[in-house]
Amino acid sequence: MTSTLPLRTLGLSDLRVTPICLGTMTFGEQVGEADAHAILDHALARGVNVIDTAEMYSVPARRETFGATERIIGHWFASRPGAREKVVLATKVAGPARGMDWVRNGSPDLTKADIIGACDDSLQRLRTDVIDLYQIHWPARNVPSFGAIYFDPAKDRAVSSIHEQLDAMATLVKAGKVRHIGLSNESPYGVAEFVRLAEQHHLPRIATVQNPYALTSRALDNGLDEVMHRLQVSLLAYSPLAFGALSGKYDTVGLDGAEQPGRLAMFDTMKKQRWARPEAIEAARLYNALARRHGLTPARLALAFCYGSWRVGSTIIGVTSQAQLDENLAAWGTTLPPELLAEIDAIRWKHRDPAQ
């Protein structure tokens, strides 16, 4: 059974992808290899043609599972002749280690050599000759991200320049190891500077930015959306269900009381993240109640909001079962009427972006 998902072009590249992307960060932690392969098979059968992963996955990040998700996908490619040619494969090189001493020995930088070496390692784990979209997972320079909201120039330090990172990407593209490049967890300045330097020095131009976009995390709407629109860079929206908070599973109980707990409840490190903030859970419950008043499930409202936004090139959905995948796909085509969108904005006006 296939879905009639349309294809969209990412940025100024020749990558044509479905508006729903299979995220794989659960593969290797919450999802074992056999089940991961079944989900990948099902996604392909349902018409999804783009897969996103990263060298640091699975999540939560641990030394023992670094690279596990890429290896699982590589085993799937090896055991499914012809599957690689049917998908747009995206992966990411980790930025500075952020306390993960197993990533480049805890390096606080991301050099040209780091990017090239990481790409070679990913290619080996993924058992492929080329990565369709190679992304920098988070910036090397000082940037507020992963829940931080204020830029502090006092935290600036000497790191590899954007020009050096683009030069590394150019080396990979020229070698035929990477087709197109992208960013993740980036700021408006970073997007504009990557484009400016690429055009000035005839280096690869970013096609995408992968940033959070959900009802409880819409900071992108405050300027980055204009930058991406005018520079023709596509958004890969991640965490549209706010790590499960917008599915309704935490509406009547705390994180530890859900009958089917997700990452926010299962892992102590996740309970400290932006998605688990009390104010983020409170706002999620308001959106979930709004969905029910309009005869929708919370997940359908949250996904339809992303699917229907002009800002979004493709929405990344992370699942732990084929049933979840089917539920997320079923939300495609749901149109939110203007009055419901106005009610969504009314909640945001009061509660802003608590999971930013």
C-alpha cells in the first residue's frame, strides 16, 4: 500500500522528497534492529522517500550507541537490494562535543578534517557510496540552541570558520561522497552567512536547515522563516510532536505516569530538556485540548500544523512502531480552518514558545 505523497524540491538542489521524512533517532535504543528494518520497509511501502539520521544517534546519546542508527540503516540497505536507490538519505556530522567525550575525544571544534573523517565513517556505517544530504548537526561557533534562548558574546571562542566548514563540504562534494549539504539547529545569522560565503567563494550552497518546529516551539516564525524563504533554503522540521507531549500521552498524568511512556518519561536526561519543562507540558495540554474540541486527535492537530505550513519542506517524524507511522501518515491532507489556526495563535500569544 503506497501513499499519494507529493514531492517537493529542497532549496535550490535537485533533491525531490516527500513532505514527510522518517526520522530514525530511536533506532538502536527504543527500537531494535529487526523492528527498525520493519519500520523502514513500511515507510518505503507507504511512499515515504527520505530518511534522516546522524552519526551521534541513537538518542539519548551514549558512548555505547554512537553510530548505532547508521549501522542499522546500513544493514537494511545491504539486505534490501535496490532500497538505497529509492530513498533520499540524509545524515549529520556532530558539532562540538558538548560534553560527549566519545565524539572526537570531546573536541570543542569542528574542523575540515573532522567533517571529512566523520563523513567517511558515516559512509562505512551506512554501507553506501554517497550521502544525498550531509548536514552539520549544530554550529561550531557560540550559538544559543537546544533550549538556550540568549546569545552571549562572552562565550565566543576560537573555532573553525564557516568558510572552512564549507571548504570541507566542497571537498566531499567534489569527491562524489556528498550530493548536497545542509545545517541543523541554526540561527538566522548562520543561515545567511553560509549562503553568502558559498556564493562568494563558489562553494556548495546549503539546501536545508533542520530546526525544531512544533506548536510549543515556533521560534523559527520570528525571523528565520523570512531568511530561509528569501534565500530559498528549505526547512526540515523536527520534533513536530514535541517529544510526545503533543500526542496527549502526558495530559492527565505526569511524565512518569503515562501508560505508554515516550522518551521524556523513559530517560532521565530527557526530563531535563526543553520539551519537558513544566510550562512546555502545560502549553502542550492546551493545544491538545483544543484539538479535541475540534474533533481531532492531538497528534493530528500538531502534525497538520506542520504539514500545512508554507515554511516546511518536509516534516521529520520519529516513530517506534509501524502503527505510529501509519497514524502520522494519516494526518497528511488534514486542513486546519482559519478559525482553528487563530485559536492556535491565541494560545501562542499567551504562552509563546516554552519548548524553544
